[in-house]
Amino acid sequence: MQNTALNILKSGNNVFLTGSAGTGKTYLLNQFITYLKSRKIIPTIVAPTGIAASHLQGQTIHSFFSLGIRDFVDDYFIESLLEKKYMQTRFSKLKILMIDEISMVSPEIFSSIDKILRAFKEYNKPFGGVQVVLSGDFFQLPPISKTYKKERFAWQSHAWKELALKTCYLEKKFRQDDNQLITILDEIRSAQVSQNSYDILNSRHEKILNINFQPTKLYTHNIDVDRINKEELSKIDSKPYLFTYKSEGNTKSCEKIFKSSLVLEELTLKKDAVVMFIKNNHEKGYINGTTGVIIDFDKYSNLPIVKTSYGTTIKLDFEDWSMEDERGNIVATVSQIPLKLAWAITIHKSQGMTLDCAEIDLSKTFEVGQGYVALSRIKNIDGLRLMGLNDTALSVDPLILHIDSRIKQASKRASDEISTVSDEELEDIFLAYIQSLGGITNKTEIEEEEKNLKAEKKFMVKDSESTYVKTKNLIETSATIEELAKNRAMSKGTIINHLSSLKERYPDLNLDKFKPKEDALKLIQNAIVKLKAKNAKEDFSDNGQLRLKPIFEALDTQVEYDDIKIALLFNTELTLPL
């Protein structure tokens, strides 16, 4: 039961939380997260995809661990990470690591996380001694792999075995409110789908749903998703806005950015288009996987304005996707609007979602678990419009079927163990656990934190103002930009962007302590004067401002990008449009 699992989590164990779709794994994790935050302990939450991460307000594994497009790491790469101050700051604060949708994490990625944490924590124990909470269901989608591998799942890695995880297999279903659908899903998990279940699914073939809105379309292949999204966009009779990417750096590195991310070379949007964010920007209030609708375009800049599914309104701007070399220097940057069309999404991207209804096409299913994931997104069979079904659609991995009974046995052992501990002993264990993490234990303080958390949740507008103010408040006590970045646990580049925004909002803000040396300022000034005199169209953005790349090239790499950005904060003449 959920309460038993929560007690196991609160005892400080490494935990594998599992159970069939709809048993409330995310709900339970949110309960545990709230418990920790009310005691001033902030867990780190990651997941293999942006949408999966969004369910717990986390980020992707590759982003948090700076993996780029890597599936595994070597000692040389780890050494390069250790040299980055912001990574040192990030991992110094890490005490509890939660990995959601663990079924999609490969054994190589899982082992890489273990190696990185051991290195940063300087502690040769599993995951550097950090408490690890893994959540997911191995009946759902496995990791994407272009080649056949004997070991496909995280649980097959040596790192998993070393964690000595307590297993919590949740049994009670909360998402589905329909016995027919529950039966179908249970039969898929047992690899014994009855004729009755097939008959029920066939009765939903191209069924017209009794709804007054378009259902989310779930398809197995990107090519179908792209086709549907283009068709839906063409149905909107309004002005299209085309956004084309901008880039800085060598061509090969830019190509790698496109291959390793969802950023598009060209993006066409219209008012009322359904969209999905493809990048994290906590300051502006969105993360990779947030969905919404285009409600308008700014009349001056033509930039899109999105109303998210959370109800917040966000004016978009170009975001940067950058690639670093082994020394941490940026070698290429692609700038584009961080959106993609989202009337249809792949089943892979839908894992973890809960939908009132869905149009699902399983006629081209190519991976075990796809049908189970897609069908378990909905609450009721009446919310299903099934476009097709093939022989693979309802199959599950035989290996997972084989180990499922062992997972349940491990869960029973964990449940039996904690059931022998008295309530008084449990409270002592919980208290010792919080103290070991440096959290607060005073009841009055905890109650105050709980009130604050409820207030934050109620008024969660995700306004960027608050994050800028936090940066502003630390300026006085930070001697350098690097120190300010460390104090905010952010990258230097993000802090420079904050300072630029703060300078606009507070023109009298004194940033002199961060001013570059006079010779660097003169170099930049001279380069800008020459570029303005040259007046080459490609050196200027659409609003007439000089771009960073030509300045950087004109200086023959004598001054880094970040230093150019800093210099621009201190001389308004440098940034004036023509």
C-alpha cells in the first residue's frame, strides 16, 4: 500500500518504486517530495525524457549530468566535469536522487550516473553514498536502442545490484475507473489477453468520442506525428509565422546539436496551434514537455505568446542550444523558438501522462510495451478511439514477465520487514534520517514550511521576477560573477543573462565590481565600431542589434563569448541598434 511505501522512503532506504500504470507512483513521490521540502531538504529529480521529468518538476538525466549525446562516460570525461565549478556546486548540494520512468534508462546511462556521483562525492560507494529512489514500471517502454543488446535494462547493471534497493510494488489502481480497461491492462501484463478483451478493443475502432474537443493523438512513429501536426496546422485559417534558426560556431557542431535535441531548423506557428516546449527554462516557467496553445503573437516582435496547460501565459523568445568541448568552452550555439507542434505525440513521449481521452494508432507497433503504455494513458475505455492494432501491440517483454514475480517477492519482504517496526520506532528512524540530511525537525518550523509550500502551490505563477530578485539580492555579497553563479547554483552564462535583465529593470543597479578590464573593453569597443562601419546585413539581427558571433570573430577569439556579454552590460553604446 502507498502508506507502507512512504514509510520505507522516509526511513532513508534506497528504493525501487514500481507497480502497474495508474497505481499512483508519481502521486506517492510527490508526497515524499513535499515531506522532504517541509523539512528544508530539496531532492534532485531527473528522468530520461522531458515530459517524464515534467511530472515531478525535474529535468532530464542528460541535462543534469551534462552528458550531451553520450550513453556512457570515461575517466577523461569525468575529469572534465570535475573542473567545472558549477558542476561542483550542483553535486555538493545533492543528497537525494530520484530517477523517474526508470524503465527507459539504459544500463550504460545508469552506470554513468553512478560513476559521476562517486567522483564528485569522492566516496567509492554506490552513487557516492547519495540516497537513490527509482520509480517506474518495466512493463512499460524500454530504453531506445538502435542495436540489439543482451543487457537492455537498468536493473541488469552492476550499479543496480550494488544499491541494495528496497522494492515497493504498488497494487491499488487510482488512474483507471473502468473495470474493463483494468482487466485488459492486467491481461497484457500477464501475457494472456483474452478474446473478450480483443472484442472490447475492436469495438473502439475509429469510434467517434462524445467530447467537444480534439483528443490527444498517440502514434508509434515520428513520421506520422509530424504529418498529423502539419495537417492540423493547415486547418487553421490565420496568418502563419515562420521562425528560422540562427547559429554560431562550426557547421559540424551545429549539426550535432540538431541531431541530439528537438530543436527545429524551421518552425511555422499560427494562433490556436497546440504546442509543446522542448527546453527547460525554470525562470520563465516552462520545462521540456510543457504543453500549451498559441494565443497570440507580440505585435512588435512577432514572438509567440503561449498559454500553458498550467494556465500561465508566457511570451516566448529565442533560446540557445549550445555544445561545449571537453574543456567546457562553447564551440557552437543554435538559437530558435523552443516549441514544436503537439496535436499528436509519440507513445514514447506520452509515458507518464494521464489523459481523459486519446486517439491511439497501434497498427505500426514495433516495440514491446507500446500498446500497454498507450492504453494505460486513459482513465476509461470510453475515452479510447483506436485507429489500428497489430500483433505486437499487446505484447510484453518475456524477460520482464519472468522477473515480475521476483519483484513482487522482494516487495513483500520489504513490507513484512517494516511491518514489524513499531510506530514509535518508526518515528525515531524518520527523525534520525532527517537529521542526517541536515533538515529541520522542530514541529513549529515544519508547520510553517508546510504553510509556505501550500501557498506556493496555490499561487504557482512561475513568474521570472522571483528568480531575478534572488540573483539581485546576492550581488552585494558576491565578489565575482563566478562566485555569484556558485551562490545561485547556476551557470555563468545564466547569471550574465540575469544581470542583463536586471540592468534593464533597474538602470541604477551598480554592477561595477563585475566590469571587465579596460583593455578588454577597448578591444570590444573597437570591434563594434568597425562592424558598424562595415554594415554587413548578416552581422545584425532582425531588430537591428549587432550579433555576438561577428564580434567574437572580429576579436579573433581573444575575448570569450561570456566576457563580451559582460562588457555589453557596461556600455549602452555597444548595444545600440543602427
